[in-house]
Amino acid sequence: MPPPEAFLEVLDLRHFGALALRPVMDAEGALWTQRLHWDYRLSAKLLAQYLDNRMLPGFAALENGHLAGYTFCVYEDTKAVIGDIFALPGGENGAVHTASTQHVEQTLFRHLFEMLLNSPQVNRVESQMLLHPSGFQAQTFQDAGFELFRRLFMVQSLDGYWKEPQINLPRELELRPWRDEDLNSAGKLICEAYSNHPDSMINDQYRTVHGSMRFLNNIVRYAGCGVFSTQVSHVVVARYTHDLVALVLGSRVSPESGHITQLCVHPAYRRKGLARMLLNLASHRFLRQGVREVSLTVTESNAQAIELYKDEGYICAHSFDATVWQRNGSASKLTDLVA
């Protein structure tokens, strides 16, 4: 049974720079490598810049003066996104009374929830805890009034992968590599492709063109989801209107691992084999770069997509939870949690 919360001191994250959090971030990076085969160093470098600039709202937990974990969020208009929550495995922080990892994270969650509840401009909170196994903090989120969506981390091994992608398109469609100027058109495509889609419940950026462009900008220009690969990323274009009707985007997340960051097809062009073709093309381009495996994430309720991925050789290697809280109807539960 974990020791009481009194053993933990929780302080504003902005009191700490990257150097102070280095042991925790290094342990987190090791887990990213072990569990997901992702190189966390680029993400850690970006995070360190924000920490040193004292820009991240969040909390750090100390146990007997030693840093035991941290959490932070970012604000997007009236929404907050929980960016991370991580605690050192018990016994690694030098404390005499060692709290469990789950206890430290629950304590950090409660402080973060209370801060967000008392931020009147925040009407929505989202999180996708990719590193955490599904269900690990599920009760904590549910007690706070969050809705949970189970997501799958699926992996395709490229060992022995040899087949050339078959490009069979109707005359009115054209395949070409991604260009920087595709950002606006891709934002429109994603908004239309995710209309009434379960993922638009998880990430409200999919609901508008502006939000979709913001999502794409983070993928293409920042290292939060690996290093964007123009060689892997392709679009399918309607020749006569020049509209994008399908796309696949990929990033390198480690020297041996690639990740499909986005795959979508406009509703009017589905059931034509475009998604399968783009998946095969991305795998082939990743293979040329020396990548040995490709991963992607999918919401468990998206049964048709999962069937396609399994048919292409993807297996579920890990599952995690995406969570959403809306202020209307949820505040009372959150108040009870932090009272």
C-alpha cells in the first residue's frame, strides 16, 4: 500500500529547469525506447527549451527533496491538452519512503485537474497518454468525469518485406509526393474526412479546417512525433479540380522505426483501395530508409481501419487511453475529486 500523499511535495513546474528534471526525463526516454521503439531525445530537447523558459503550466512532485515525477499541459484557446505525466519507478528517486509510480502520478493528476477546473477559460481537456498502458489511470480519469477511448498502437515488421507498391489509379486521380504548399488543402481534406468520425471526438482539431492545419503544422514542422519524412509522405490529387482526396504522412521516430502520423481518404473516394495503396507505398519508402518496422495508432472503435491494418500485417503491440473532459456536466465530478 503506498504511503500517504503527505510524503509528496507538489510544486509549480515553472520553478524547475530542464537540468533538475533530467533524471526523470532520461527514465521516461528509456521507457519510450523499450515500449514503443521511439527515440525520445528530440521530444526531450524541445521540452527542455520550454522548461528552461519557464513556459509550461504544470507540477513537479518531490519525495524527500528528490524529484519523483512531473506533469504539464498546454492551452489552445478554450481547450487544455495534457501533454505528459510521468513518475520515476519506485526506488529510483533516492527517497527513504518510496511512493508507487501510480500514486505519484495520481497526485500530480489531481493537482493538474484542480488547476484546470479553476481556469474559467478552459471548457475542454484532452489527453492521449501514448506511453501509458490502457487502464493504468482509467479510474482516476473516470472519477474526474472524463470519457475514455481505447486506442491501439499497431506495428508492421518490414523484415522480409519486398513487394513493390501497386499504383493503380483512375485517370482522374494523380499520386505525387507531399509538398509544403499542400498544408492548406490537407487541412480541408482532414476536416472533411473526419466528419462524424470517432477521432473527431478525441481531438477537436479535426472538426475545423483551421484546427486540422494546426494539427498538420505540428506534425510537419515540429519534432513531437518524430522527424517528418517527405520521402514517405504522399498525396492523391484530383487532376481536374486539384483537390487532395487522400494522403499519407510519415515520420522517423528512431533510426529503425517509422510512424504513420496521418492516413485519410475523402468520403467520396473511399472503397477504391487508396488507403491500402498509400500504406504500401509508405512502408516501401520507409524500407528504403533502412527502417525495420512501421507503427500507427487507431481508435479501437474504428473496426474497418483495424481490419485493413491487420490485413496488411500490422499487429497490436500496445494499447493506451485517449481521454476527453467537457466542462458542461463534468465539473461536479471534478470538484468531488479535488475537494
